[in-house]
Amino acid sequence: METSSQKILFVQEVSVENFEIESLWCTKIGDNYVVDNIPFIAKRISFGDTITAEYDENEDVYYFDDFVRVSGNSTIRLYFSEDKLIEKVRKDLSTWGIESEVFLLRKIVALNVPKEVDYKPIKEYLEDGEKRGLWTYEESCLAHNY
């Protein structure tokens, strides 16, 4: 089966009547798409989720339509007030098998927690850092039990 990459737009309401759009690379497989990025803005979506998309002819873009299958991965976002800790935190989290991407302009680190990784120690690490004022975090798409 032939695959190709496609940008899919995800529209996220950030406050009443205020929307942000995030584009994520997805791999086209048949009629569906598999998310290839860790989202920074879009909620309830994770790396590896299989989705459908709708093509808008007027805008010549694809928009997220619906889920076909969720990956079981979780998306967590860390928000830093200063960027000096970002690389250390990414390195710490990578020892648990967590991939991350950085949006340096906004000092955001987006985490992909694979479904096979135990979330409990990660949750403790995130809580500890937040209590110490190092960051705040958001469980944007939590598929793990803990």
C-alpha cells in the first residue's frame, strides 16, 4: 500500500470565539491518516492516532474530521516560564522512552508518552516540577491509567 505525507489542520477553540489552527504532518494510509507529530495546541489527539480528514477545495487544505482508531499514547504539554531547563527536562524524560518536541517561541514542550510506558513515575515527576514552580503541565490527551 502506497503512503504519503499530508498536512492536516486541527482547529482548536482556545476561548469563546477565539480559535487557533495547528497543522500536523500525517501519513496517508488508504483513506485514513496517521498522526506523525506531537501536537502543541490540538487537544484530544496523540502521535499515532488514525484519523479521517476532509478536503476543503476553496482553501486547498485538509481539516481533521474524525477518529478511526486511537493509538493509546498520551500527549502531555509542559509550559516553562524560562527556557533554560527545557533541554535537561527533555533528557530526563527521554530516559523513560518519552519523545518530545519543542515550541521554543512559546516555551512549550510537547510529550508523547507511548502506551507501553508506565505513566505513574512520569506523573510524579511532572507533579514535583509543577509544585517546585519549574513548569506547569497539561494532560492534553491522557490515554494512560495511573
